[in-house]
Amino acid sequence: MARFGWTVESQRGSHRKLVHPERTDFLIVAFHGSLGRNTVRRILRQAGIDEDQFLKRL
């Protein structure tokens, strides 16, 4: 997510709070190893990142 401007602001247990300098909202993402496809899609949708654009930057 750092490639898209999101950075970790804080962490509580395995949950990380991601913030973006151009947005007022934030994301809470659980880091428990691997994430399911639908979970990744939900996170990308909340972050305003197109799935194809994300895959190209991997």
C-alpha cells in the first residue's frame, strides 16, 4: 500500500491503521499472514485503488 501513498500510523495487536496524506479517512487492516481475495478487494475498494492498477504495481 506504500506505493499508493498509504502509511502505517499505528498498530494495536495485529491490526494496523493506514493513513493517506491526501485523504481524511483511514483503513484498519488485520495482518494475520495471508488475506483472502475478497478481503483484498474490500481493502482496495475502501482505499480507492483499482484492482488492475494494484496488480500492475506488485
